[in-house]
Amino acid sequence: MFIVHPDTVYIGYINWSVLATLFCLMAVTAGLRQTGLFEFLSDRFIKSGLSGRFLALVLIAVCFFASALITNDVVLITFVPFTISLFGHGRNLIRIIVMETVAANLGSLTTPVGNPQNLFLYSYYSLDFGRFLSVTLPLGGVCLILVAVCSLLLVRGSDKIESSASAKIRPPVFPLCRYCALFLLCILVVLKVLDWKICLGVSVLCLFLFDRPLFSRVDYSLIVSFFCFFIFVGNLARIGPVDILIHEVLMGHVLLVSALASQCISNVPAAALLASFTDDWKSLLLGVNIGGLGTLIASMASLISYRFYSVSENAERGRYLAVFSAVNFSLLALLLLLSFLLL
């Protein structure tokens, strides 16, 4: 901002639809989690008498599919602590959490609401739902197969599991219906059926009337980060030499550059930074999503899992990082190769 002084053009940098939809989605998913819905559903599986190994595979599958609807970070915030409480410190715990994290990061790439970078790119390039899915679904199918194979290979034996007492309470009907309805409004905004201002207004009104504490559970740092990146990237595009340099670096290498950038600055900032410098949205979309694998900071969702595990009793942090790195970098290399073939 010292180089490109604030002026009226700044207003055009900000994508208000993305910020508003992010706020609504985070508030709604916090509300759904508060109802205890996810714990309740998982408890039903436990009571069905499934083996520990089979339950672990079910939880990994749930993380994959649920992340496409309620974002990867919310899925991991919900299921990783639950997994730790179920499996204690059995021999499979680290492998289960690592695979839940991988499943959430890869499952979230299939839909616009699966993660913040998808929502941003979907809005930035004015994509429609069909065009978006035409790129993400083929890769999503491959990712599902890879997650299944890795899970079967890594999760072995049968650890002892226990039912969570807090999961035995049935979710209250009215709050559950309310947040499901609000989530539907968010989906309608993504599908461009409903104006984002209506969704924002209804969501704020519902939270104010029925559940004001949820305002404090929204990750405002992510919203502020996006706001700052809009300004940062908008200004970069107005600095001639920088604009030319980034265009040249990206030319013909969008997929690889975006995946590598994600390893250093995380995939959400990478998407916000690079979108202004390329029209190749397909490569950028695949690059930042695949780039969520690899280092621990490549996806903020991965840090969530590590944080929960690292503060648990008798945590083996070094072993966790070793297993996490081996699985993530192997899948990153394989998916990059497959994506080059798809494109």
C-alpha cells in the first residue's frame, strides 16, 4: 500500500460475495457441530458392533465425503478429537488421523464449498457448478480410490474402542433444522440461485435471534486474511515489473507452481495470490488442491489435526510427522503426475 497508494480502485479488489459466503458457511458449520450431530452419527456406528478397524475405515470415508459439504477444517475439528477419544493411543491412532486428514483434504476438492480456496476460485472466475465439477470429479474419483487403498494398507488390526458419553444425546431438532436450512441457503448462493446479500442477512438475523455465541466461533482471521490478500494481489497487478515477472513464471507451469507455492504459504493464500495472474483456472484449481498435500502447512486443515494430536496424552510427535510426511509427499507426487495427464 506504500507503493500503490489507496484510492477508489481498492474497492474493486474485494470480492464481497466470497467473504460473505465464507462467514455464513463457518457460522453454519459451527452451529451444526454444536448440535452434536456428527458425534451422534458416529456413536450409532459404534453401537452397531463394528470392529475397530472397520470403524476407522468408516471414519476415514466419512471425512472424505463430509469435507465436500462442510469444509475440510470443520470435518477435522469434529472427527479428530472424537477419533482420539475412541482409539486412545492404540497402534493405529497416528495412521488413522493421518488418513482422516488426507481424506478431508482430498474430498474437499470436489465441490466449491469444500474449502476456502475452491470458494474463492469458483467466484473469482465466475464458474458454474457444471464446469467446476467437470474438472474436480474425475480427480476426486481417483483420490477416493487412493484414499481407500492407503487406508486398507495402513490401518491394520483392531484397536479397542469405547463409546463417547457426550455422543449419546440426540441432537435437538429445531437447531438442527435451522442450521440445515441455513446451509441450504449457502449452497444456493454457490449455485448462483440466491443473492449472497440475502443469505448473509438471514444468517446474521438467525444467529442474533437464536444463537449469538456462534458469532465468536467464526474464524475471522481467515476472512481478514482474504481481505488483505485481495488488496495485496490487486496492488501487485498494478506494479508493472512484478506483474510481468509472475506472468512469466506461471506461463505453462500453473499446476506445478501453484502446488509448490502451497507447500510454502498454504493453498488458500496461493490461490488468492496467483489467480490474478493467470486465466488457466483448471490448472490453478487442481494445483492448489493437490498442493494441500505435502508439508504440514500446505493446508491449514492439516495443522488442525496435528494440533489436536500433539496435545493429546503420550503423543508421539516425531512419529506422527514421519508418517504424515511419507503419506502426503507420496500422494502429492502421484497426483501431480495424474493431473498432468488429465490436463
